[in-house]
Amino acid sequence: MEKKKYYIENYGCQMNISDSEIVCSILDNEGFIQTDLIQNANIILINTCSIREKSEKKILLRINQIKYLKNYKKNLIIGILGCMAEIFKKKFFKINKIVNLILGPDSYRELPFLIKKILNQNGKYINTYFYNNETYSDIIPKRKKEKITAFVTIMRGCDNMCTFCVVPFTRGREKSRDPISILKECEFLFQKGFKEIILLGQNVDSYFWYGGGLKKNFNKFSLKNNTIINFPKLLELVAKTVPFMRIRFWTSNPNQITLNVLNVMKKYKNICKHIHLPVQSGSNKILSLMNRKYSREEYILLINQIYKILPNCSISCDIITGFCNESEKDHNETLNLMNYVKYNFSYMFIYSPRKLTYAFKKFNDNVSLTIKKRRLTEIINLQRKHSYYRLKKSIGKIQEILIEGISKKSINYFYGRNSGNDIVIFNKKNSKIGNLIKVKINNCTSATLIGEIF
Ligand code: 5AD
Ligand code: SF4
């Protein structure tokens, strides 16, 4: 049979990028061929995101847009993967008649089998079941050609149940990946010439290996190993296994990050000094409604600890504005907290009610869109000032930069990142993509550092 071509389109977070790489690897192993041209594909896969209504709307529009391709290829397979599969389930078949495959984040191994089944017998298939032991630990994701940074997923799902967040419903409960497979993959990436690893999880501090299975099912009788591996232990093992690679991790949780993580970061030069530590809100009332399990005061103590142990650590953040019952006073407390921390950068969002979540069921989305937008603008403007403040502090310093590619500004310039994850632009000279070089920082905008090779 002629080899079938697949095209995959990705939406959402880094976890989704990593999952799409797993999907490509599964399909390549079964003889399918990836194409970058949607028109050439026999199979179109859309890896979806449900985090905010905007993301879902964009994807639904996109599916409508590709409908016409079915007119040219009768046997075209269109598959919906990822978070929206878990939310819409079978409804997708109804909303959009062209869809013939729906798979949630735990069922990607079934892709080749189901595709072949549809090719041979037609039909529509769905699997949105969560499998307690599925972490795809044996699958090496198919990564992009530029071998600089690789995502390595260390855990899947989330148990935190923040009241606004749909992730626990779309990705299931927390489960950690076998550390041996993680270390093997890191070593493999080093051999292949990659320079940097980003350890990924919805909440990396919750990493907990006890032999496999859901974290919530752990009790001392289910311990299948002699020792439990937690995140600081894993981070240290990774740093030691690939001492010549840069290590990053994403996302940390203020309620679960430990001093041990900070101490391991301090001990190993190859671990980048950057922590993504979403606060979501600066108001205790809102933090409690969000079920974030920390107070503003505890968060501030944590920030102080970070700067004490890692004085040059860069801290970034996620903030949601306009959550249910958020008053002007609560909003000002967020601005006030931002003024205290002065984040290096932040991702800032308007609250978007999500079905299935506690907030959707129990609270009123009672902040008007006009107010939400105004508050968001205030937050964005303040963050811009803080980013500039932080970047300016780098001027005059010599920093180690990993070169990632050619700058959009000019072909004579490269861009790369410093340890704190800031983007740095500099004249190429004799350097090459993938080199770790010293750059003297001369200037900055509110988002980028500008320097020269030292
Ligand atoms: N509305 C707006 N932002 C959200 N996030 C998660 N759920 C929602 C929602 N319902 C944001 C949080 C989280 C980031 C990944 O997305 O800030 O940290
Ligand atoms: Fe969502 Fe909270 Fe889990 Fe992050 S920690 S994925 S915001 S439930």
C-alpha cells in the first residue's frame, strides 16, 4: 500500500508541542510520512487547546476552514487530538461532520491502528479515556531539525484543581514518568547534539515517582521502588547526567516548590536561573476563591527566599484578571504585588469561564468585559515597565548566551537566551547556532537585550 501522509497542526502550551512530537514519532514508526503541506495530507491531525474560550473558538474556526479539503479527497481523515477532545467528546462528530477521529491525550498509541481501520473500513472512532500508567516513557519524541532545545515531559495531568482551570479535566490526574527513561532521553539528546533541555509538567514540583501510577493512588504499600524520586532529586540527576547541557523546567507551583529545588539550582551551574512561578492574583480573597492554596504573604516570603538563595534568578509569572468577584481593591493588590516582585516577564490573561470547572459551576462571572479589558491593560503596562527595569539591570554585564537562530531584525544578527530566559540579539561575527558564547550587553528595549560577542 502507498505510504500515507499526515499533517499535524498544534495549538496551546508546550505540553501540547511535546505531545505532537510524540504523535509524530508514533506515526513515523508505523510507516506514515509527515508533510508540511496540508493539501498533500491523507490524514490531518489538530492537537487542540481548551484553556480559554478564545483558543477553542480559533480551533473550531480552523476546522471549518479546512472542510473544503474533503471535497478533493474523499478518504481524508480528520482527527481531533488533545484537550478539546476531552471537552467536546462525541459532540465533535455532530458539530463538524468532517471529523472522523477523536483522541484524548492518553490514547495516542492507538493512532496508527485507528487510522488504518478508517482507511480500510471507514467509520468514526473516539477514545477519551485516561490511562493511569500512560506516560509515553518509551517513546522518543520526533523533534524539529534545529537541534538546540528539546522539551522532555516528566509528568502528565494535574491534581491541583484551581477553580478556574480545565486542565485536570482535559489531561486527567497527575502521574509521573519513570526517571530512568527521562535520564536516558536526556543522554540521547546530548548525543544527538541538543544543547538545552526543558523539563515539562503542568506542575513540575509535584513530580513523584514511586514505581508508576497516579500520584493520588500512592500509599506506602504501593511503593514499588526502594526510594521515591521527587522533583529536586530528579533535577539533580538530570543536571549530573548531562553536565554540558543547559537545563530549564516549566511550570513551578508556589504551593509546592521547595527549598531543595532552589538549593539544587544553586549547586549546578548548568541549571538556568529562571523560575516560572504563576501567582494568578495578588489578593488573598481571590487566591482563596481560586483554590491556589497559598496566601499573598506566603508567596512574598517565597520570592524573598528565591532572591536570597539565587540573587540573580529571573522570575516570571501568569496572571488572570477579572476572576469572579474581583473588586477594584483586589485588582490593586495584584498591581501592588507586581510592584513588589517586578517580574522579568508575565503571561497575562482575562478570566475565561470554562465548563466543568468549579468556578463555572459555583461562581458568577460578574466582572464586565469592559472592566476586565481595562484591568488587563493596566497589568500589561505595568509588566512592560518591570520587564524594562529588569532588562536594564543586565546592561554592562557579560552573559552566557545559547544561540538559537537568526534574528528577525537582520540576517547579520543572531538571537539567543541568557540563563534568565531573556532574549538577546547580537552581531553574528564567527559564532554558530547552538554555540554557548559570552555576550556583552550594551542596550535593551522593553522586551529584548542587545549586545555584542565578548
Ligand atoms: N481563564 C484565563 N486564564 C486561564 N489560565 C488557566 N485557566 C484559565 C482561564 N479559565 C491561565 C493561568 C495558567 C495559564 C497556563 O493559563 O494563568 O497559569
Ligand atoms: Fe491548572 Fe492550577 Fe493545575 Fe496549573 S496548577 S494546570 S492552573 S489546575
